[in-house]
Amino acid sequence: MPPRRIKRYTGRFALVDGIPYQMPIQAKNAPAFMAGFSCDWEKANALLPGNEIHALKLPNGRAVLLITVINYVDTSIGKYIEFSIAIGCTHGKKPAPRILNALFSSVYGTGQFILDLPVSSEVSVKGGKGIWGMPKHQANLDFVDTPTSVSSQYEKDGQFAFRIEIQKPRSSSLGIRIGATNYCQYRNMLMASYVYFQTKVGLNLFGKAKATLHIGDHPHVAMLRKIDVNPDPLFTTYMPAANGILDDHFQCWFLTYEQLPTQMPEGLESVTDLGLGEEWLSAPQIQDIEKYRL
């Protein structure tokens, strides 16, 4: 459930970095889907920065790659698609114990570390990165929803990056309310933001979960081909009309390393010249992707 303080400012307005918001910052009736795939824990953990964030360990000792695609049809900053590529994670001085990391998520800071977050519109990049530190960038995306499946393809600068398609569950009638923590690296700090969803969902687990993955060699995603992703999903979910609220509160910490880093990741310079454009890039065009199928 969202914190009570969010209800107190409902209907008020905010203006941040030139972006007007009516509070709370929310999305309504957004079709979305999510899938989880096991992968090598050591290799996945190596993709996470600093000493404070760790890949979540499944009971079998592997990690989990999380793919979430949301078709935001009604938000505070217009329509856009968001394609999240993340590693399930915990936050603390050392990796959290298996199973307990899920049972006591608040104790272990369980959430997901977002590796890549392409979106459709410029204003979404400006807000998501400039305020919450999310690794957003504008890319070519689609969201194809059919009676039996839902899919999304991601391309950037004319190069194929990623495609996922899942088979829909037979029913999407299970009502849930859930909060999630998203971790990101920005200005070489660890950012944590919080989102709360209320939706009806369909869920398929293990053998009933069907998906196809294509991972390209674009620099944003090529490293995922090296972490031993099992293309048979642990689960798939479909949400026909999710409603979400993004918390106005976020946290950040210094990321620390055994040695002084030699390179500086993205910082404020990546957002200072962005505008408030809501126009999308063209839909993905590349069709010859079978060589990238896992």
C-alpha cells in the first residue's frame, strides 16, 4: 500500500526540472507483462556496481533476470512504453540468505537493479533519470497485445537489442496490491525508488510459463548473452490494466569500491539538454532476429 502521506497531497501540483506533475505521480489502466529467467549468480552479480548491492539468490543458487514491459497509456507525463531489464537483488553489506531474501524483503532490501530502461518519449527520460536516477534513454519500442500472447521489441540506433514474447495466462482475474523497490546507478550513486501497483493479474509458473527471448549484440544488452540465461521462464505474468503510483520519496547512497573507479558513469550532463517532447521514435523494424534467439 502507498504511504499515507501520499493521500495528503493528492490533487496538489509540483514542478520539477520544468516538468509539471499533478500529484501523486501515477499511471492508470496500463497493460503490462513480466517474466523471470534464471541465470548464473556469479556472472549476474558481476554486472552490479559497488559493494552494496548483490544479486538475489534463488533456492538453487542461481540469480534471476527480470523483464518488465509496461504500455503506459495514461500518466502524468503522457503516453509511453517502458522496457525494463533488471537483475533481482538485495541491498546490504553481503548477499542475503536464500529464501529469507524473499520472506523478509524489507530486512534485506529486496528489489531489482535496473540495468537498462529504454522508453518511448524524451520527457520520460528527463523525468525518470533526472529525478529518480533511472537509466532511461529513448529507443524504438513496441507493445503487441493479442488474445493469446503479448510481446515487445527494443531497437536503438538501427540495431536490434531485445525481444520478448510470452504466452498469456488463461485468466487475469487475481487481484493484487504490491510494492516494489527499483535500484539504479546514477552519478555513480545507488538510487532507490519505490512504486506501488494495484491490478488484476494472470500468472503462469515453471512448466506452464512459456516465453521466447531474443537478445542482440547492442552494447546496452550484449552482456546478457554471457550470464547463462535459461530461456525457459520461472514465471510469466500479464496485467491487462495496471494502476501504479510512484513514490515521491527516494533514497541514494554512495557506491564504494575496493579501488578508485577509473571511469565515471552517466551523470547530470545526460539530462540537462533534454526537453519535454512526448513524440515517439518509429516502431521497431528489424525482422531478421532468429540468430539472437536463446
